[in-house]
Amino acid sequence: MTIDHDQNFKELISTFFLEFLELFLPEIASTIDPNSITFLQQEYFADLVEGEEKIIDLLVEVKQAGRDATFLVHIEAQASSEANFNRRMFYYFARLHQRYVKDIYPIVIFSFDEPYRVEENTYRVAFPTRKVLEFSFESIQLNRLNWRRYVNQPNPVAAALMAKMKIAKKDRAKVKAECLRLLVTLRLNPAKTRLVSKFVDTYLRLDVREEQRFQSEVDKMNPVQKEEIMQITTSWEEKGMEKGQRSLVFLLLEQKVGQLPKSLSDRISAMSAKQLESLAIALLNFSAIDDLTTWLDDLS
């Protein structure tokens, strides 16, 4: 399964930006005016060394309470260990500072599983007689954080990111159960609950034995928590079944009428589960793209 790490972390942190700072950087979070938080548009930079175009993950403008001046929080989610990443962060910093002429607080979330070594978070230029530059950024390396420290933090980011922290194999089922236990105690709205639960399920996929241990952990919880967690896991199963059904419909359609243009694929992707069931029956009689187009037009 291909995982869009950048998108997953961007969605999580942009939805819970202040909670993210409160969890990892409480001193910074306590100074920010919550009403001042503004997410800036994506920034694109040409990487002259690698010859690629790079995109800043998150750039947020905030104001410290009681002050008129704003500053920027730049957050990068790094899903793999990369040589000279500290240098790249300095390049980002320099270009952002040049463009906005504002103070910038850079943060990196290292989310890879390995290696476990401490990642470099400083970039230096120095001579024997002079220190020319010493740039550093805040480093949050998840695989060096113990999930047990966060299990009782009333914070949705903790509920999500425990799934990417340092976890012994024998504890994987327990951690998934604890992530969901914490999530249901937060009483988030349905959309935010789905976002966090999807994140947890993406990064803590369990095998059959682990699923049994997970169920045993859930069974130990109080009845209310157990019921709410079961609703979440049932939703995962339903989404998985719907995804499988949609994939099968696409496969059958391509066998019947050939490759679908994007316009038709998009219409099918937006269909409900009940509409997909109807299409799965109807497509048995299709022989050309026009049959599918006519059926979709009649549906709308």
C-alpha cells in the first residue's frame, strides 16, 4: 500500500496546529494568539543541488499575544532519512526569510521508522578564526519518543502520533488500542475523529494475531469507551469494503469498455456505496464507453 506521508501529516498538523505546538513546544504555544493563526499558500523552491522542485510542507503566520509583529512557523514532515537534510532546511529558512523578512521558527518531524540515530538539526559554516553561521531547527524524531509518555496526554496529536513512535513489536496492538481510547475521551467532532482514527489505522496495521490482542485490550475498557472504539473500527471495515468494491468496479469497467477518461473516473469515484452496487449490476450489459456515459447521465 502506498502511503502519502506528506499529505497525512499536513492534514493532521494543519487541523490541530495549536495542539501540535502545545504537545511538543508548550513554551511557544503559550505565547501565540489563537485568533492570529493564518496558513500561508504553498511555497515552491527549485533545488539547484538535486535539480528538483521542492514544496514547503506547512508555513503558518502567527502573532504573539500582546504584540503586533507576526512571525512564521515552518514545519516539515520528513518521512525518510536524507543526507544533508540540515543544509536543505537552512536553504528553506534563508529563502523564506528573504521573501517575508520575518522571524521564522523552523520545525522538523522525522517520521521514519529507521534509522534510530539522532538526526542532525544544525547547519554550520565556520573557520578557525570565525563562526560564520550556526543555524538550527526544532527536531521531533518520533522513533526516539516513547509512546508511554504520551498515553495520558489529552491531545489529539498525541492520539495520532503515538502510532509512529518507538513501539516494541509486542506492544503494537496495545498502542493502537490506547490511541483509540485516548481519541474517544477527547470528544472531537466526527470529521476530526475520522482524521485521527484514519491516521492511526494507516500507521498501525495489525496482523491476525495482533488484531486478536487488540480486541482483548479493547475488551478491558469501560463499556462506553469499548462501544465507541468498536464504532470506529466498524467504520474502518466499511470503508475498506467500499474501497475494494470501487476498485473491482473500475477493473470490470476497463475490461468491458476500455480505459476510462478522467472525467468519468472522477464521477465514479464520487458515487455512494449504493450507487456503486447499481453500477456493478448495470455494467454487465455495457459494451462501449457510451453505455457508461449514458448510464451516468441517467443517474444524475
